[in-house]
Amino acid sequence: MLREALQDLMALPEDTWERSIALPLLVHFGYEIPGQLPEDVEDDVIMEIQEWFKSYQAELRQLGLDEGKRLALARLFEKRLGRGMTDDERSTLAERLARLGEERLDEVVLTLDSETLAAWLANPEGR
């Protein structure tokens, strides 16, 4: 049953809230149930849980890196603008980071003056 639950969980899209909540719980409870399974199944399930957990930890690390990049870019944009960014500007920056990539945003923040940078953030077609 635990194996089926893990398979169902991993079949969900990565960004679902169910997956983000259930995976750590399954990992926790997976370590609590040894002794209730036949030994050969127990070993397989524990190894499978460990693999899923490593994958989950890698996802969390990547999310942390992405958040760090977004925060660092926001600080650079604010320095260049000479003011704090609005919530709309922060949302635009996050969307453009995902769409255009880090290198393009580095180029934008390092080459545009503050007035042009503000216009770029306000322009829905910003590239």
C-alpha cells in the first residue's frame, strides 16, 4: 500500500500542494512502519522512499536557488532604479526571470539607465 501511495504521489505534477505536503509525511511514516512488512518488501520500500526523498530534497534546494537568484536580481534592480520595487515590478521581474533567463536580466540591469529600466519593467512586452 505504501508503494502504491508513493507511485500515486509521484504521478502528480511537481507543483501540486498535495505532493509538497504528502511526500515528507510519507517519508516520515515510511520509517515508522518497518516490522509491519515482510522483510524483502520492507527493504525495497525503504530504498524507494530514500530515493524519492533525495529527489524531494533536490527540488527544495533548486527552489531555494531560484528564490536566491530572484532576490539578488531584485536588489540589483532596486540599486539601479534608486528606489524599492513595487509588488507589480517584483512580479514582472520573477516572470521575466523565468521567461528570459538570468543572463538576459543581468544584461538589462547592467546596461539600462534607471529611467529606461523603469520603463522596461512597466512595459508588458519587455524583452
